[in-house]
Amino acid sequence: MTVDITYHFPPDLFRLLVDTIPLLNPGKKDVVTFFRGAGVPSDIVNALAERLRQSPKDINKYEMVRVVLERLNSRGEATLTARREVLRRVVEFSSFESCWESDRLPAKGLVASIREVVQQKDAFTRMEQERNKERQARLAEAERIAAERREKLVRIDTAKKEFYALFGTHATPQVRGKLLETAVNNLFAAYDITVRHAFHLVGQEGQGIIEQIDGVIVLQGHVYFVEMKWYSTPIGRAEITPHIVTLMNRAEVRGLFISGSGYTEPAIQAARDVLQHKVMALATLEEIVQVLEEQADLADFVVQKMQASQTHRNPFFNPLSS
């Protein structure tokens, strides 16, 4: 462990200071003045001054410095400012002419040694501080990711409840289909899939609504038109053809058809036939339920379906059953 020298003088620095400060101060009273000027608590300095007054020959400068530094160290954080100032005054000392001539060179060498120790320990301290910053940054990032995951799970749980509630409704197929659009789009959003909700296009010459888009999602840079139907019978070729036409009228757009009642074989074949021109896949509500029940990722589910369509010409592939 590195030691912050501004908080506590470690042994090597302590010894250097004991050897140096007496050389920087020619007389014993100068040592007292040095410590008083550095802000050493008055009770420490006054006790030293009183001892010097009563028995000046019984104490030398080295003992005086040792006594003061020991007391500064023993008081811990309370004397932090004084320790910093003592160290600063030694490191920045430049008036060696005031020292005894015989002490000047040794004093210069000792001050240089203290500066080197300070620089080394400061470097270690900075390295430790950087490591602590990196560690705290990693912890903060981990907490941010965990918080985002918790928030995402809450969104998914809310969207799941809305989705599951559809299975208890007795609404008409048209109303149920609208509810399905909202619930599934909310599921996509909960899984962090970019969503644009249902919209329609109107003709320019009084033609009314010419296209109805149940939803648009963006996944891995690809735009998908999503069609959702919940009939009482399986989706046939006639029901799936308008979605295929919509895709064919737009470049680079992919298609995802979601049915609440399955598909006929002609519908699956129609989706397979269009794969030479467009990437599309077929899904069912049962598959969506399976994704939720197995706590799988909805985005991965869609991507794997599209990959199966492209590589195996299988638009009705279920990744969760493989």
C-alpha cells in the first residue's frame, strides 16, 4: 500500500526530515521558529520552547525535531495541515546561505533526497488514485448497466402483462387486431427495438387510405414493416399478399408478419417465393409467448428468423425450437 506523505510521514521520510531540518536552522530557537511558522499546534511548540528555556543544554536540534515530528504523526488527521506545511517548507527551501557553512552541502543533498522521495511517493499516490478512479468508474459503469437492466425488465414485465391480457379479450377480430398492434409494438420498445407505431398512407386524388402499416421497427440498421393479424382461421395467401406488395414497393425494407392463428401452406409458400426479392419472415403469437416464457431476447429472435429466411429459404423458422 502506498502512503500519502501529506497525511503521515513514513519512516524513510521521517528520518530524512530529522536529519535535514536541524541543518536548515542554525540555532535551536530557529528550529522553534521554523515549526511555529509551519503552523505546528501551539501546545507542541510551547512545550518545546519551555523545555529549551529551562534546560537548553539538555536537548539538541535533532531531538527537538524528532519530538515535534513524532507528535505531529501521532495526532493523525488533526495535524494534516501542519505536516503538509513542514514538508513544503523543506522541499522549497533555497536559502542555504543562512545555514552554517559546514552544513550547506549536506543540507542541499538532504533536501534533494527529500524532493526525490516526495516525487516518488507522489507518483505512487497518483498511480493509486488513478487505479481507484478506474475501479470506481468500472463499478459505476456496472451499476449503470445493472440499473438499465432492471429498468428494462420492468418495461418488459409491463409490456408482457399488456400482451397477455389480449388472450382474455372477447373483442371483434378488428378491435383485437388493433390491440395486438399496440401490445406487440410496446413489446418491441421494451426490448429496446426502435419502433414507429401504426400509420396509414392516403392517396393524392381522393383515393382514401391506400396502405395501412401496423408498425415499423429498426433492428441492426435494417427497417422492418410489421404486419399483425389475429383471425379465427389461419392466414392464407390472400391475407399475406398485401404485405408482400407493400414490401415490393420499397427498396431495402424487410418484412415481419405476425399471426395469431397460424398460416396455411400457400401463405408460407408465398413468403418463400418472395425471398428472391425481399427478406421476410413469418411469426406467430405462440412464438412470441415462447420468447417471453423462456426469457429470450425478442431482438435475437427476429434476427435469427431473418437469417433463416436468407440462408435456408425458411421464412417460418422458429429459433426457439431448434
